[in-house]
Amino acid sequence: MRAEARRALSELYAEVEAEVARHRPRCEMSGRCCDFEAHGHELWSSALETAYARDAAGGVVPEAPSSRCPWHVDGLCRLRDGRPLGCRLYFCDPAWTDTMPAIYERFHARLVALHAEHGVPYGYERFVESVRRVVAPDAGDAR
Ligand code: SF4
């Protein structure tokens, strides 16, 4: 992944974290966000986010059942710095449920724009499958 694209995404994620800190949704440490099948949801990520996550993980994706995120270990996320937008905005807090979609859409629109700004073809796929796959060099030089 090119350094400029990585830096731009890192700055966007910092803004996401600041927005979350402003709203302070409650995390119940339930692990529901990372146990997809058991809780009936999917985690999707864009091409740049997938490349960013792979870089943060040193290009190594741990073995895990396809229904779970491979970085969810003993109830904790082992990919905190590399996790995609969906993870950063998912909280079980019922008070957050109505607030989150608009925030997600706002940041996701900027994510889409980042792809264009850095010449990376936009893609949006299920995170676990896409992060395991070798990404073509034109998708941000991701391995
Ligand atoms: S990247 Fe981290 S927060 Fe996101 S699903 Fe995986 S373990 Fe959970």
C-alpha cells in the first residue's frame, strides 16, 4: 500500500475515533461485533481498508473459522490499529443504533473519495474473504 494512501486513511480513521469519542457509545465487550454468523451480521471493507488491515497485520492473516474475524482472540481485537471503519463504528449500545448509520455514511463517502484521490479502484467486499485474498498491485500496492 502506498505511503500517501496509508497516511490519508490513518488520518481519516483518527477523525472517526474523535467522532466516536465525542458520542461515547458504550462497549459491552460482548464480542458480538466480531462473531459474525452467531449475531447475524457481516463486516465489509473497501479496497484501501483491506490493504491497510493487511499491512497492519504484517501481511499475515491467522487461521479462523470463516464465521469469525481471525483477529478476534480471547474476546479482544488483535488488529486495533488496522481494523476497518465498520469495526470502529460498531457498538452494542442501543443509544448508538440510531446515531451510527449517518456517521458511517459520512465517513464511508470520504473513504470512497480517498480511493479516487489515490488512484485505487474502489471495491467493497466482505472483510474476512477479501483480507485473505491476494490483492492486485493496482489496488494500492496491497500484498
Ligand atoms: S478487526 Fe478487530 S474489531 Fe474488527 S471484527 Fe476483527 S477482531 Fe473484531
